[in-house]
Amino acid sequence: MSNKTELKENILALGIPLFLFCAFFLVFGNVSKSAVYIALTGGVLFSSWLLFFKISWFYLLLIALIPFSQDIFVGEFAKANLPSELLLVTFVPFAFLFIRDYSKGFVALLKHPITVLIVIDIIVGLVSTFQSDHIAVGLKRTLVQVLFFTGFFVPLFLFKNVKSKYNVWIAYCIGLIPVMYFTIKTHYNHDFNPKIVFSVCQPYFNDHTVYGACLAFILPFLLILTFKKQLFKKNKAIKIGLILLLFFVIVSELLALSRAAILSLVVALLFFFVLKLKVKFVYFISGVLILSMIALAFSDNIYKQMEASENVSNDGQVTNHLSSVTNLNNDASNLERINRWVCAIRMFNERPILGFGPGTYQFEYNRFQSAEYKTYISTNAGDKGNAHSEYLGALSEKGVFGGVVFLLIVLVSLSTGMQNHYNLPDGLLKSLNLAMLLGLVTFFFHAFFNSFLDQIKIGFLVYSALAGIVAINLKLKNESN
């Protein structure tokens, strides 16, 4: 490159930002506001360049920004998680129109039962929407599900290189770093007072439960990535970096104080031993059913023991917060969950076929509350959240069809993941399958107590993990034919 050409490029590199800054300053007359808008303009130009010339880097940027994105009102009522949802809305139609392998990948994925079940779930949601009293709400929730499916499920299938599939989740972990730093710093500034845990991760995560669920989901992935020596030829710097990242995730998980998230990790560990023993899926499910029947048979005694517990989750004591999970006597958080679950069952009983429509629980459950189950944190406005259960939420919003389809997605994905694990040789694919399967186990357990699959923070993790398991399973089937 000649000196004259290099000089021209330097002038352009300095001149364009200076010109834009002067233009914004003339409009706003404010230095800080002008700097913000020039940064936004630069971000838009950079991401646009990536979209057209480095689409894989654009996608990794989108994933990395998911943990760091914030809910911002778009109009008077609608909210969007920006900038990640904006990038996702940009990526999906671009991929459909301009990436030939995208549509091919979509067709290939339709050969698998998990993909078919997700498509059926979307169709059931759409049918349920048009018989709902809140059509706009149902359409919005269905659109979110379609975006997650087309933006997180289908694209992972396009990453032919196994290491590229790892990179997608590594990008998410990198995006979590500033969020973890922010939350740990906030904890430190408040002397690690457990009472602030409910809002400490805002504005990046709505509350500590979804934050804890996301951390629990990626923890098995980071453990495998860090300690599986044969995965990558890691140099010393990368190894130290992974150990530090794993350490901060563990610390952040503990500080999140999400009881369901910590229990989900215990369940994932037990499931890992099931895989180690090479237990077949049918025996695994049979064992779960037998344990459930035993628990049901002794439910009265179990309930009495739980009623005897007096520890509550918001008294500022960490040990009480964690042990309060069994308190059905005076812990408002636990009792309010029961209130929401009862409302969901009553809603299902009223509209058992197609439910009230996707996303409508929060607008309908109020009239199904009764004094017997209401707590001091209950609201008559019916405006505070969802069913606190993905399973009961699906029943109340999409009826028996939605509930059965969601349960089938859970069972088939577990069965497929276990089949992959038992048939794969040791190596990259087996480790990736294990990481995604254990992550899904944490979510499926957490889904009994919370409902946030409509949030992009965990929507990416769930749909990309399902896609990874499907892609690996299809690869195994192709190789066996």
C-alpha cells in the first residue's frame, strides 16, 4: 500500500466520525448525546457490514449481545430486548433470502421428530391464538417463538464444523462476562446483602431466577470445555481464561441465590451418573415414574414435613433462603407459586382443548384466584408474571394439545440426547452433546417452578441446544445408513 493511499484512508477514518459528530452536535447541541448517537451509528454501520460480508461473525455478535441486552419500550406497551432482538429480526429474513444453505438446512431438520414437534407447537399456538380473547398478545408470543426457532434452532444446523458449534455458546459466555462483573460489583457495594438478590442483575436480566437458570444451563458446558483435555489444543492463556470464566460463573450462580437453579444442577449431576451407568431411556423414565408414584403415595406425610418448615426466602439469611424451598407454611414465594399453579389448572379446566391463547395467562389468571391460596404478594390486577411453570403454562394457554406437545418435546429431546451419548465415540461431538443435554436437563427441571422460555436470554440456550442434539442425531443416522 502506497503512502498516498494510506494517507487517504487515515483521513477518511478520522474525517467521517468527525463529520458525523459535528452533524449530531448541530442537531442536539449536546456533546454526550452526540457521542451516544455517533456510537450507535458506528454500531449500525459495523453490524451492517458484518451482515453482508461476514454473516457468521454477525451471528456471533448477535449471540454475544444477548446477555448484555436490555428491555426497552417500543411504543406505549410493547417491549423489546435490544439490541439482540433487533439483530435477530434482521438476521432471520436475510438468512432466508440470501443464504441458500439456510432453507436447505430447514428442510433437512424437518426429518427429525423434535423439529416436527416444535413446528406442531407453533401451529397449536397459532390456532389457540385465533380463538383467544387476546389475539394481539397471542400473535406476539407466537412470533417470538417463530423467531427463536428460525433464529436459534435452524442456524446451528448450518455450522458444519463442530468447533463452530462450540463458538456459538462461547460467544454467549463472553457476553455474560460484563453482566457477571456488574452483578458481583453491585453485590460488593451492598455488602453481599441477600435481600437485594431479586433485582441485582437488572437491567440485563429481569430477575435472579432467569439469571440463575442461564448460568446453570452453561455451567456443564464450561466444565466440559475447561477440563476435557482432548477437546482443543489449548494454550496456557486460553486454559487460564477458561478457568477464570468458570470460576466467575460458579460465583455468580451462588450469588444469584436461585433455589431452583441450584437444585437443577444437582438434578443434572444425578442425570450425568445415569449416563455413566448407560441406563436406557425407557428404564430412566420408568424410574422417574416409580419415584413420582412413591412420592404421591406419601404426599400427606411429605406435605406435613414441608408445613413444619419456618425458613423464608427473603429474610436476609442465605441458609434460610436456600432451605426455604420446602416451606409451604409461610414462605410467600412458595405459596404464591402454588396460587399460580392452582390458577393454571383452573384455567385448563375451563378451556381444556386449546386454552386461553399463548401469553394470555397473566391477563386471565386473576379471576381464577381464591382467598384460600392468595398471599400478601398476590395481586388483584393479575399483572405480575406468569404461571411459574412451563408445563402448567402450556396447559392453561394452549390446552391439552399444547401441554402434550411440550411434554413430548421434553421426553423426545432427552431420549435423543441419551441415544447420541451412547452411540458417539469420545471426542468433540460427544462432549458437545453432553454439554447441551445436561443444560437442557437443568432447564426442564427449572421449568417446573418458573416460566421464561419466551425470553431471549434463555430462549437461545434452549433452542440452540435442541438444534445441536438434532444435528448430531441426524449425522449419526446418515452415517449408519
